[in-house]
Amino acid sequence: MSDKVQRDEALAAEYALGTLRGSARLRFQRRLQAEPALAARVAHWQTLLAGLDLAQPPVTPPATLWKKIVLSLPPQTRTAPKRRTLPWLAAACVALGLALSAYWLREPAMTPLAVLTDAQHSQQWVVSASRRQDVISLAPLQVSAVRADQSLELWLIPPGQAPVSLGLVTGSAPQQYPIEKQQSLVKATLAISLEPHGGSPTGRPTGPVLYSVNL
Amino acid sequence: MDASQAEQQIALIQAVAKSDRLAFEQLYRLTSPHLFAVALRMLRQRAWAEEILHECYITIWHNAASFNSALSSPLTWMTHIVRNRCIDWLRSGYARQFNTDETWLDEHSSALDDTRIDEQCDPQVARLHQCMKHLSSEQRQSIALAYYQGLSHADIAGWLQQPVGSVKSWIRRGMEHLRECVGL
């Protein structure tokens, strides 16, 4: 084994065992998203160590726990309260208009490109791009916060290709994301998915897509 | 766990990925006693373990589509979610105020010597437990404290009253031995 392979093997073992901590753990988790071979090593270690769990007798959790879990699931059927949709939609449109004009006036270098919306069209992000389309910015518009243990992640999906993560999105202020030269915004899709805190552990979207737009 | 159980759970997770609530409940019934035992063992407080399990099943509901059956079994995948969350929890200052209860640790570290394991049907599990017996007692204890209690290198060093460097090398060598011995 080469030094690097050996080092990675030791890291995979420590990660699966749980002794890799702090920033080293976070760095390793980021690498796992990009390196399938490393993720496979970790899975091997997890499978091996799972054998240790079988020495422990199972403990049935209290019945109330399942009830709490069911209550925290997203609503089962999407009931669109008709009477309340229209004012929200109108307000959103006004706010959108204001935001678009504000962006147009304030930042001549960034041109509004598209609006990322959720399925109900009640929450939006304004997407702007630099003239050369090598930077895009995202500005939140009536966006509700996510839970502390979750993060929003922005994806660029070139036509017919796998999603590429552009980074995490926080709902508080406009953020900029560089677009690499080999990527193009032409006919691509932008999407924001709901991920575990810190972003997708696999390097691909894992949670539901909350917002998307075709460019 | 035998292959048919694993297959059943894979089918359930795939249904959960399509928002099938009945499948989710069935998956919960099948796996929660195991995951609750894992969380209880690491956190040592029922209320915390319940809270973590609650969060983790919501994570499982949302992330079911990302489960890759080529990499690991459903139970291993779900155990990883629970262990990861427990490790985060243990790192927080709140959990640190409650220090390790010694009798509890002794009782659980000795679970490794449990002979029931030899009767387990899964040959790889039996092999792992055989291999654990080849380790030096320091190596075995360090690995058990890390895995079962979620202790860090520094916590284990404090518990065994040994230098952190020794603990790190026991764990590294112990894990290398397990890899070779189990044939990973």
C-alpha cells in the first residue's frame, strides 16, 4: 500500500470508529462526497464494526416516540388553502418586482437571470449572473429558515449531466457562487435541496428539492 | 441479520424514498429497538436517546433516496446516521457536564466478552469477535470505549489514565489487526 492509501485507510477506520473529530471529521466528510472509493472503504469499516452492535440486546423505545415522529413528518397531502394563496402570490410578485429593480439599480455588474421558486410559488430566490456568467448570486426573497440540523445546498445541473454542488445557501443575505469555466449556465437547471447540516454527505442531492429553475 | 431481512429492509427504504408512510412505520418497528440500544449506549440518558432517535428517523425519511444498497445494509446505514448524530451531541458542552459513569462503562465493555456472540449465525460477526480476542487488552478496551461510548482519544486517555499518544497507537494497531484478521 502506498503512503496515501495507508493514510486514507487509517482515516476511514477512525471515522467509522468515531474517533476522528472536529475539523478533521468535517474535512473527511467533505472528501467522502467527492471520492466514492473512500466512501466504499468507510462503508466496509462500518459494516465490520456493525458486528460489535450485535453484542447488545435491543431496547424497544417508548410508544410515544413513534407518535412524535409521525407528527414531525411533512404534511401528507398538499392542501392548498385557496383563499390564502392569492394575497401571498400578489405580495410575492410585488416583492419580486421590487427586488429585481433594486438589484438592477444597485448592482449593474450582476444581471438578474432567473427566479428560483418552490412548488407553491410562495418562496423565491433571485438568481443574478455577472456579465461573463462566471459568478452567480442568490438573493433570498420571503424564504423561511430551515431547522438548525439542516442546510440548503445549491446545485447546477447541466443538461443531461449529474448535479454539481455550488455550495451551501443561507437564507439571510445575498451570496455569490463562482461558476467554473468548464461549466455552463446555458440550458442548465439550478436547484436547491434540503440536506443534513453541513450539506449532502454523498456529493449528490440527498434530500427533497425545494426550489428549482431552468435557465 | 440474514439476507432476507436485509432485502426486506432495502425494499422498505426504497418505498420510504417514495414517501410511503406504511413502509416507514414498518421500518421503524423493525429497526428502532436496535437503533435505540445504540443511542442509549452512547448517550446513557433515555431522554437524549429518544430525542436523537426522533431526529434520526426524520433524517432517514428525508434521505431514504440517498441510501445505496451496494455500499452497506440498511441497518448499517441507519446506525451510521444515529452514531454520527450521537457524536455531535457528545461534543456539545451540555453532554460533557455529565461524565462517564464507571459502573455503566464496566458493564458495557464486558459485553464484548459475551459468549452469545459465538452462537450468532453470521460467520463474519463471529469472526470479528474472535479477532477482537486477539487484541491486547488496551487495544480492545480503547476500541470498545470509542465505538460503544463514542469517546474521543482524549476521553479514552483520561478514562484509562494513559497518554493520548498511546491510546491513538493502540487504536491504530488494533484496527489494522481487525482489518487483516477479518479480511476486510
